[in-house]
Amino acid sequence: MSDVAVECRGLTKSFDVVSAVRNLDLAVEQGEILVLLGPSGCGKTTTLRLIAGLEVPDAGSIRIGNQPVAGEGVFVATEKRRIGMVFQDYALFPHLSVSQNIAFGVPQRASETRVQDGLRVVGLCGVGGRMPHELSGGQQQRVALARALAPHPAVLLLDEPFSNLDAGLRLQVRSEIRDILKANRLTAIFVTHDQDEALFMGDRIAVFNAGSLEQVGTPEELFFAPASRFVAEFMGQADFIRGEITEHGLQTEIGPVLQPVTLAVGQRVEVAIRADDVSLVADPQSKAKVLGRSFRGAVNVYRVRLPSGRIVHSLQPHTLKLADGLLVRVQAEPGHPLAHFAI
Ligand code: ATP
């Protein structure tokens, strides 16, 4: 028995002239939460719909568990794919009670147990008799999850399931849903364009760019070792400064950074640097200038212009106050290798 829950090979889909998904190879392990992340229009939803059987691929194949479901002359209908789906608009049936919603799509003899199990799993015991409009948005989304889980799917597909929830509830519900998925060792593919959500939800993240996969890896791998400038930019507010590979390693416009380098000596590079990698010390001799401060509660984020004109951000404790216009020495103190790209 394979440990792969879903496998896409060479998956390709166009709509007229739009190439939505291009030659996609992707595998999801049993019990894994894989996040599909990328900007609007990059092909995330189309990939999910292809896996769900709501779209027919132009080329390539899909396997769910050991069963081929699309490609090579096979096309298995959505209802036979053993998938559960949760979308952003909950899509509960408004005229059915919570229990009836959960029981929908479950064989009748099993429905009572599945409804009770579903309510328990999502922490809503006791609300089975209520109608959807009598629940909060977060509760409705948990019912949608219970309904998707009730037929015991092999894999759960979630498309921006929290985007209709307000900010506070969103954090709470996503944490609850992640706990439920993990406690029940469920396999899930989760679409979002929000990198914070991806870092929080994903065991691994697949970053899409214009229909193709840019990189797949753990949240830490993508955050600290982005394979391309696109991933570095997308995974969290990186600034880019100029640098060069020298005999002593990576030299940047804010000084040397001690780290392994693989590019040849003399190669000019763009270095991705984030606010938590940058330290500031007041120094009237320096030519870097504080442009402004953004108060974020526990921390301040400073905007600083380097002599080259490039802007970097620096995250500092709220206790450190630096006036606008102050000249500061800027240093890279990342504590991890900085991603850099040849230019
Ligand atoms: P978003 O985050 O905005 O939902 P996405 O990454 O999920 O975006 P898709 O919805 O997969 O992107 O769309 C990929 C591309 O395919 C887009 O250019 C979109 O306009 C196009 N597309 C998707 N579905 C259709 C369709 N049914 N007919 C025509 N074009 C489509």
C-alpha cells in the first residue's frame, strides 16, 4: 500500500487561450496537509477542481490512493472519488438542519452515527437540531467541515475556507480546523493566497506562479531557503539588497554575511532580507536614514533608506524609539543563511 494519498503527474489544463495549470507534478502524503499558495489567477483552484473531478484535464493523470481517477483514458466522477470539499461560502443547505446537512451524502443506515461523530469531531455536540442561520460564521464553517468528513473521504479539499470570516474568528477557526485534521490524521489539500495562513496550516506548501509549480517544501524551507526571487517575495515581505560573492563569502551593501555560498566569486546577487534580519544602531557617520516607523503593538517596524536608495525594514522592540531622519548603521544579523539570487 502506497503512502501517497494524491498524485498528479504532468497535469495540464487550459481555458481557451489561458493556460491555467501547466505540466504539474505533485504528490500528497497520507495524513499530510498540503497548501497550494500563490497570487490570484495562478491556478490553485483549477488544480483543486481537477483533483475533485470538476474539471477534465487536457493532459496528465491523477491518482487518489491507489485508484487512477483521471488521465490515460480514465475519468472517475466526483462522487466516486472519495473526496470531501469545503469552500469559502460554507454552502450549507439553508433549509436543512445541521444534522441533515451533515447526513447529506451518507448512506441512511450509517447517518445517525456519522452525524454524532461529525458533531463531536468539530466540537458542536448539541447543535444538530439548529438551522444554519442560527449559527455563527465560524460554527457554520465547522458544520461544512463535518459534512465534508461524514462520508469518510480519502482526502479533503479546502478552497479558501476562512475567507468569509472576520479576522479574529479566522485565526480561531483555522487553528481549530488544523487541530481536527491533525487529530484525525486526515489528508487535506488547502488553497489560499495568504502566506500567513499557508505557514500556519501547511505541513508542506506548494507555491504556484502562473500555472506552474515554483517550489514545494515545508514552511521553514520556503521561508528560509526560497528557490527563487518569486518565492522569496511571496513568502513574506522580503526586501532585496545588492551583493556580490567575494573570496570571503557574501558581501552586501550593508556589510558581509557569514554563510555558505555556491555561486562563483565575482557573481553579483540580489539578497533577500527580512525585517527580523536587520539591526539598527544610531550612527551620525552613516549614510542610511530612518524614513519612518510603523507601530505594530509589541514591535516597531522601521523603514530605512540605504545609501544606494534601496529600502529595508527593521523589526525592533517597541521600547526602541528612533526618530524619523535619524542616521543609522544597518547590519544583517540573520542567524540563518540569506537567500540570494544571481543577477
Ligand atoms: P484565485 O486565488 O483568484 O482564486 P487561482 O490561483 O485559484 O486564483 P484559478 O481560479 O485556478 O486561479 O484560475 C487560473 C486561470 O484560469 C485564471 O487566469 C482564470 O481566469 C482562468 N480560469 C479558471 N477557470 C476558468 C473557466 N472556467 N473559464 C475560463 N477561464 C478560467
